[in-house]
Amino acid sequence: MKGVILHNIKSKDVFKGILTCLLAAACCVSMQAQRLVMADVVSQQLANGKKSKQEKQLFCQQDGRMVVSIKTTEGESVLLTDQYGRTEAYNPKTNTVMFDKKGHLYASVDEPLQVFLQRRTQDMGMESYGFKLNEVLQEDGKYLKKIFKSTEAASHCAKVEIVYENYLPVFMAFYDRKDKVINKIYYAHYDFSQRFVFPQRITEISYMGTKDSMIRLDVYSNIRVDVYDEMFDYKVPADAERKEMP
């Protein structure tokens, strides 16, 4: 009986059903590919005995596009960048834009919010920088440590350690070729209130080859997931004066 019923189904109904399924799948993929995350960030930095503060808003897309609205004591600016580092730095006050096609200034893959959005916490993006997983260790029955080593002989950083607690990164350490720590990053105050899990406090300590060090604290707040804002589609005005970065 089932064979008879299936045989009598009209071909156009079958086509309509297949088309509906394909459209539904395409919509799901599109929604996932266009996932949006925005956040407010206050960055404080201490270096050479001087303090500085910067406030910014981040607008990240899962495809790598990122818009950064920056406020400092000197004024406002907007950065547009992608995973390749193709960056435009726009100054609304002077209506000028500096563009960097070589990726030397800033790439969205360097932003922690983007790393977590793209679910690259298993290596924190280290493989894209030429590092390969070398060893995995269990510590105190609570922490998991992954050790990555550089595949590039000319790289100043030879080794990276990532420590996880409950599968979330809580600490990173970077070592030079003399096995000396040159950079540390601490991830804390994870927010679990949304579908997007992210550390709201990131502290970075960079050792600058002298007795001094640079300390930077980034505090993230007002994180919103899949909430549209016109800044996601921000474009530099067409009449802006363009200058290429050296």
C-alpha cells in the first residue's frame, strides 16, 4: 500500500517539497553565517609609567568583517577591517581615511571577540599564525594545557601555552626562542547569560625586553548577540579623502 501511495504522489508536489527543504536549509546556513555580536569595550593601558584609556564599540560578523568605533581624548574614529587585515581608518572630523591593503595595521582575527564568535578557542587562532599543536597535558585534574610550537624558524615567538578550565581558555603564555616569557594573557569573568560565552575581562602583560612591562586591561560590557545595528553596515563616505598607509 505504501508503494502505491508514494507512486501516486504528483511530481510537482515532490519538487515543491524538495524546494522548500532547500530554501529552509539555505536560510539556516545564511543565518548562521551572518551571526552578529557587538560589545562596548573600555581599554586601559600602563606603559613606561604612563596611563592611557580608550573606549570603543565593536561590531563583529561571523564572516570576519568588523567595525570598531573608537573614542579617545583626541576625538573619534572608525576602523573597518576583515580577517585579512585590509583596514580603513576613518576620521570623521577631517573626513579623511587611511587604508592598509597589506594587513599590517589590524586584522579582525586579532580581536578576542572575533575569535570566540568564530569558535576558534580550541587553538585561539594559533594555527593560522603558523603554530602546530605539540603536546596536551592535564594539570591538577582541573586544567588542560595545550602547547603549540611555531613551524616558522624566523618567528620571534617559538612556543605558546593555552590553559583551559571547563574547556574555556583562562590563560595564555608566549615564549621566545630562549624559552623566556614575552607575553601573558588572562581571561576572566565569563558571561554565560547568552548563547555567546565570552570573558568580560582580558588582561595582557607584555614584557618589552627591559625591566619594564606593558599592562593592558580590556573590560567588555553590554554584549549583544544577533541584534542588528546600522554600524554593522558602516561605510566610509564616498567623498572622504583617501590616503594609503606607508
